[in-house]
Amino acid sequence: MTLHTVELLNIGGIAAYSTLRGAADAMNPYDGFSTCSYTSDSPERVQQAIRLLSSHTGLGTDRLIFPRQTHSLNVKLIDRTPFPADMLADTDALVTTLTDTILCIHTADCVPVLLADAEAGVIAAAHSGWKGTVGRISELTVQKMVEAGARPDRIVAAMGPCICAGCFEVGEEVVERFMEAGFPPTIVSRDASLPRPHIDLPAAVRHTLIQSGILDCNISLPPGCSYCSPDKYFSARRLGIKSGRTLSYIMMGGHPVQTHR
């Protein structure tokens, strides 16, 4: 098992990355680097990946914060380490002002959102699937960052790899949920050649971030599509829910890993 990453953000001593899968067999749902413990992967493999991440960042495993994601709208302030695992249940976004602490998000088509206000020393990580996006979990995360001292116009946001608009086919009921929530119709694609509508999930997240006060020029879109690149990233739509997960993480302090694009 090896660890290679894509750099998403590097500013003022704050760095964010997404891991590359590094799979020998792209159709094996668990082949590659994955630190997710709740999708039926081998516990031994998961622990090996966690130890490798710890070694590369120079931080102890007690400094790695892994929420138990459930597509909720719950945002948790990480105010100490180690942080009680039972307090990370049903949590899909993390905020902290702590240095040498890694906020981790697992995805396999959903949008990982990494945020930082370097001047205030506040960082955050959010898991934004379509349900979380409709519920504006990114906005809730920004609000929690503001409570911790951040300012929206200083926040820099980067999205990790996720499913692209060309691959994210949905039913009419999902489109209706987005429209009822006030998202612009431009996030939806309809084409006679397509059996069902498609939604641009990163564009919807970007819309929410801008509405939250983040400057458009401070928002970076995903570096790639999880469904289009199964050799690089895990995709639940391609591999099934029981599969590994891409890790996206952000930290202040520590030692950046070697990055590859």
C-alpha cells in the first residue's frame, strides 16, 4: 500500500489534500488506499492506511479526526485531541482552530469541501452529497467557522474529487428537491440523448459557498471526477456502496506528504 495525494490548498501554513487510490485492479472495490472503517473494508487494511497517513504527516493517529458520516447536516467543533469517537457519530462536517490536527472526510462521488481562514487560524472539512448540498451543509460549516473567528471574505475553499455533471444522473424527484431549495436551474442538464437529467453538484456547492459570503475567486473546483477515473478515486456508483473511500483532509501544521497530480 502506498500513499500519494493531490494538493487542493496550501496557504498560510494550512494544507489540504485528497488521496489517490493507487489501485492495481480498478474494479476491485477495496483495492487501494482507504482509511474508511465503516464500509466493510478489512479492518487490518484500514489501520495500515491510517498508520501510513500518520507517518507521512508526522502526526499521531490521535490527531486524525474521522467523523462517522451519515449524510446529515451536523457540524462538529473539534476543540481538543484526542476527540471522543462517540461524539463523531452522525457528523458530516468538522471545524477546528487547533494546530497539528487533521480533519478528515471520506467520499466516493460526493463532494469533499475543505475551507480555511489562515488569518483567523480556522479550518474546516465538509462532506456534501446531494442531500447535504440541498441542505446547504457548506453554509452551516461556514457559519460554524465564523463562530470560531473566521470571516467569510477571507475563507478559501477547495473541493476534492467527486462525480462530475456528465456522470451524475438523477431522478426528477432529486431535481425537484434542488429547485425547491432555491438552487439555480443552470445546475441541471437536460438533453434528448440523456435518459434522465444530470446535476452539476460542484456548481451547486459553489453557489452555496458564494451565498455564504465566500468570494468566487477563492473557490477551487474539483481536480477530477470520481466516476470517470476509477483508477484514481473510489466511486460508489461504479463499485457499489461497499467499497473504499477517497480521503480528503486539511491541517494546520504537520508535514505535507509528497504530492502527485
